[in-house]
Amino acid sequence: MPELAEVEWFRKQWDAGRGREVIDVKALSSKYVFRGTDGNALRQNLIDQKLLRSKRSGKQMLFEFSGDNWLGIHLGMTGKTRVESSDFQSGKHDHLVLCQRERALVFNDPRQLGQVRFHHGEDKPDWWKDRPPEIDSREFDQKFFNEFLGRHRKAPIKAALLMQSGFPGIGNWMADEILWRAKVLPSKRIHKLTARERSAIFRATKWVVRRSLETLGKDFSDPPKSWLIHQKWKRGGICPIHRTPLRHATVAGRTTAWCPKCQR
DNA sequence: CAACCTGTTCGCCA
DNA sequence: ATGGCGAACAGGTT
């Protein structure tokens, strides 16, 4: 489910617990989502600590706690964070519950392709360092964009858009939305793109990210009806511009929708 | 029962 | 050494 804008919304859900102590931790640490993490250390360290703040980088979330404790959550395909009341009883796929006196902060992930990581130390965890620039920042500029594409000349443009090291936060629906707006066929190889097409993709990337943060990222509301996302999953989906039936195929290993009239 | 899935990582191959 | 691609991960839904 979650790409950049949805992850931003899920990150903010736990803001309700900022400044408050964790009094108990329920962690099903044998589960796949805890791979590579010491569930006991997580439990021992987080109890009695306060949630201080959180950050997002691409699709990654980092929650900082007092006492030099850091909790990383990646939502994968089906992960969600939410808040429940303090007497909440955890359900089947609620793998991690941080209990506070006033509420419970819950991480749920049926499919478990997400990941929970824990780090204790003064400095941020290694896996949070050397992140690529946020698309919605000045550091994500034409130079960075062109250099990244230059390293993947033979790949279809959609494959590059899905690479988190170059387009942090972009996922399947945002990639299709960007290429539809830029009027570029998702399967087009990067070395075949014209300068004009590259520039259109750069601008559409920034635009889709900014606009989806203003809707989905802010209050989980739908982007405008004119967006491709509303059509891409439906049977009989049409181009929002002139109602041409969308085409579907697997590109870069993922289901892809595009308008055969707009995108060439 | 089979195919599919808004994500990432691994191993194989060029 | 680097880049491209298919499979695997786990469990639910169509």
C-alpha cells in the first residue's frame, strides 16, 4: 500500500504519543518483520523511554526515543501504523505495540514484507545514514537526476523510478502517475529518452510528490479526480484526459498502466 | 485452485 | 565491478 505520501501520513499517526513514556512493549519478535533485529533489546530499551520525534526518508520511518534509542519502521507492501486506546488488545498481525498510559502505538503488517529495526546509541543508526536526497528538496536537482539515469541507461525508465537510491519514496502508482504526466512510455529505455522527455520526467516527479504530500500525506484524502491513480487499478480504466482505454502490462516486474495515446 | 499484489533483496548472468 | 532481471519472502484477496 504505502508510497512516499502514505508513509508520511502513517508516520504522523504516532505523533499522538510524542513526549510520553512507553510503559510496555509487545513485540512478536519471532516474526519475519523483525528479521535482523534483537527483539529483546528493543523491549528492554524502549520501556520507560519517551517518544521524542520522528522522521521520514523516502519510504523509511525513524522514531527517536529518549536514552539514545531509535526505532526504524518500513511498511513494505501491507504495513500500517495506527493508534489505539490504552486498553487495546492486539490482533493477529499487530506485530509491535508500544503501550503508553494514554494510548497504544500499533504496527500491523499482514504480509510481513515490512521491517522493524532497533538501534541503541548516541548516533543515528547506520541504516539511516547516506540516504539519497528527498525528492521534495533542493538537493534533488537536475544534476542528481541526470547522473542517476546515466548509471541505468539500458533500463526501462519505470525501473529507474522504482529504485529507492535514486527516487526515494516512489513506488508503483507514483511511477505510473509521473510517466503519464510526462507523456513517456514506461517501457522506454533511458538512453532513448530525449532531453525534453528527461526534463518532463524531472518536473513531473517533483510535482507528483509535492501534490500527493498535500493530499494523501496530509490527511489521507484522495488526490484530484484528474489523476491516473483513480483509473489505473479499475477494469476498464480510462485516460483522465480523453477517455482512451488504458493499457496494462508488466514493466520492470510490476503491473503498469499507461495511456497509448498520451505516452509514446 | 490459481493468479495477483502501492516493496525490497538476493543471486545469477551479461 | 557494475547493471539488469527474475525469484523469493508471507499471507491475504480475487
